[in-house]
Amino acid sequence: MYFNFFCNFSTGQVSFRTLGDNFQVNDFQVKNINPKTRKFVIEVKDKDCGARNSKYLQLSPASPFQALNLCYGQKQSRNGNEVEFVWNSPLEPPCTSAIDCKDWPNSSCNATSGGKGWCHCNANYQWNGTTIACTQESRERREGNQAIQMYDMERSVKSFLDSSEFKEGDKKGIDVPVFNLESILEATNYFSDENKLGQGGFGPVYKGKFPGEQEIAIKRLSTHSGQGLEEFKNEVVLIAKLQHRNLVRLLGYCIKGDETILLYEYMPNKSLDTFVFDQTLCLSLDWEKRFGIILGIARGLLYLHQDSRLRIIHRDLKTSNILLDEEMNPKISDFGLARIVKGKETEANTKRIVGTYGYMSPEYALDGLFSVKSDVFSFGVIVLEIVSGKRNTGFYQSKEALNLLGYAWRLWNEEKALDLMDRTLVESCNRGEVLKCINVGFLCVQEDPSDRPNMSNVLSMLTSEVATPLPNPKEPAFVAKKWISSGPSSSFDKPETSSSNNELTVSTELGR
């Protein structure tokens, strides 16, 4: 990242350097830098600096820098215009073997055999994007700093999320760039059907191509969407403050008139369900790839629950919300239903229950209580779906009224757990890893939340190379499909036997 800055020691002037057409070097004078907010302002002499196709401001999609405001504040300096940038803290360096991490003390390479990975910090160390190293603070100082930072951020974010309005000019608390509607219309060919990638609860998603061949996924809020302002604010505020290689990256947003739009990094391989549940595409997911995807989802979820600046419960984790990049690395997406929990709290409750049938924990679906353990339940379902290649809701044994969880549990009790495995994995599978994943999956879908492990323990069990027996699971929740109808309707009232007046909104996903 620092190679983009050049210091002239004779004048004391700092410049920001980019490569233009034909590798032409462009240097811009840096007017000011704010390390706390990770923002800096440069002076641009381009007369067309207000246009996103300015030849001087076309940065690589992989660049850690993003232009927040073109022609910053619409100010004119004596020599040109000012543009404000924000930078993302560098993530851990990539690696293919332990030797690649030798320059990064207190880290270990997590690459699988023949694959790629990253130099993850060892236990009790955390990656510091400022010092670009694995650092360790005293426990008292670390907890004190984290408590202060957590409180300040929770207060500011919650204040914004609780506000009743969000207008075109509102930018306070948002750390991502504003895109103009004209550039989005041009990039998507005016939201043409040819550019449409799919349809979600938020609205349609389009592929947009911006200057420099940058491809971006564009979510357009539907005026008839069941999700609305609250979900939009969740996305634009929460994701902007989250940085992890297993979370989808928010690139910007746009509010113009009736248009409410979010822009994300484009995932060429779409979502996990596209591959796992397709009889042809699933062949490209051998066991090594599936196990890597399971680990990636676990790491992303651990970051949300424990390691991020905010403690976040996703509430709608499912295979269709796991996106895959060009190397099949998983990225958790769709934070419209996510919730922040304060300080050391790990649970909360709600009168409005929203989620996807087959992935919701029993305490959330029936009583409105959600926690980090609700996400753990969803993760367990996803693990069993990845191993089996079958949907929890689409798989059905009419003879015994079993869903996927019930069928898997029957095989487990009959000591035929490997029969659950997708037949396409027979030649590529590591049987020990498959059994470990099934075991962990069952531990995650226990009826009682206290019987489920947290994501730190999940990751430890999945990555441990020590042959330590895992805990024996009890019968999982929802073994039989008796708790709720799975008909075509997407909205259900809670059973009358419940004492709560909670509203339950459930989306369904069809199996193959």
C-alpha cells in the first residue's frame, strides 16, 4: 500500500502516485492525511475530476484506495480540484507454504496442500493493519482499548441505524463512496435484463462494468421490497466497517430520488448454492475445495462474532448468501437483517422474526431469541449441506417424514455417516475430515443453544491436527418436519401455542 506514496525529502512534500494509460506515472500532491479515519485528500488538476471516468482516477479493483468524494466538497483550490480518498487496512499476506510467512513473525500459513492461503496470526496475536504485523498487547490494555472503541462505535452506529430517515445528502457515519446514478445506469446498460444477475429480498442484482473494466455487483432496492430502509442502512453502515477476506466488500452506494442502490465487489462464481446443489456444477467442487469453503465461512463468522470492531449477529446465514470469488473463496454477504449486540452481550430478542426456513434455530423461529448461537446453528446446516450436496429443506424422506437433519442423524446412529457424503466426493474426499465436519455440523445444530460450540471452538475443532475425540452430539433440532409448514407461502404466523405475538417472516428455498 505504501508504495503508492512518494516523499520528496528536499521539499517535504508527500505525493500520491498512480499508473495511468500505457503505465504513465501520475503524481498528485497530498493536502492532508488523517490516520484515525484512514482518509487523505489529494489535489487533482484534471478539469474533469468530477467524472468517474477521469483517466487519472482509475484505480485497480484490488487497490486498497477508494475515492470518497470526487471534487471534494465541490471546492476549488488555486491550482485544481481536491479529491478525498479512504484506504482499507492491509490484510494478512498471502502464502502457499510456511516459508512465505517467515517475514511475518508470530504467524502461520493456513494454505491447504497445493493451494493458496494467508499468514494467519498465531493464538493470542492479532493482525494490525497499521503496523502490518501480528501484535500482542497486555490483556488489560487490550480489553480496555477494545471496550472504549466498541462503545464509541456501537453508540455512533446504533444512533445512525435507529434514525427514522436517510436522505440523499446523509453521509455521516458512512465510510464508502457515493456513486452518481448516471454512471450506474451507463454501467448496467440502464438496468437491462442482459445485465441482471438475480433477484433477492432486497430487489434485483445487476452486473455493472465501470471504466477500467471494473466489474461491480449492483443491488437495486425494489419499491415493492419486503426489505426497506432499515435493511439498506444495515448494509451501507455495517459492511463498510467490516474488513475480512471472507466477507463481501461494499464499494459504494447511491441514493437519488426513488433509487436506492448498493454496489459490491463482483463475485464471478455467484453463490455457493449455485454449485453445491447443481448436479453438474457440483463436480467442480472436490473435497479440498468444499473443506476450504467451510473453513472460510467459519473464519468470516468468527470475525463477525468476536474479532471485528462490532459484535454482529448475521441472522440470515445460508448457502445463497455465501458468494464465491474467482478462486472459490467464500464471502459472507447480505447483512440487511444483521444486528449489533452491545459489549459482551451475545443475544437479544425481537418481535419481528425474519429469516430463511431450514436455517433458523428453534429458539429464534419459535421465541424470537437470536444470538451468536443462532448463527452457529445456521452454519451447522450449511456444513451438512456442503457435505451431502442436498438442501435441508429440499431433501425429504416421505417414509419417515425426515428432513436432511433427520436423515443425517439416522445415518449417524447407524454408524453410516459417510453415506451422507455427496457421491461425487468418493474419490477426492479425506474421510477423516468428512467425519469431522459431520460431527461438528451436528454439534452446531443442537436443540439447546448452550450445547452448541462458539465459532472459535468450531474453527479449532475443524483445523486441529491432533487426533482428539470430538464431543458426541445429541439429537439435533428439527429432526422431523413438524414445527412449521413448508408450503409455497413466504410468510407465516407463529403457532397459536406460543405465548409470544412475534411476527414470523420466512423465505423458502427449493431443493434440487
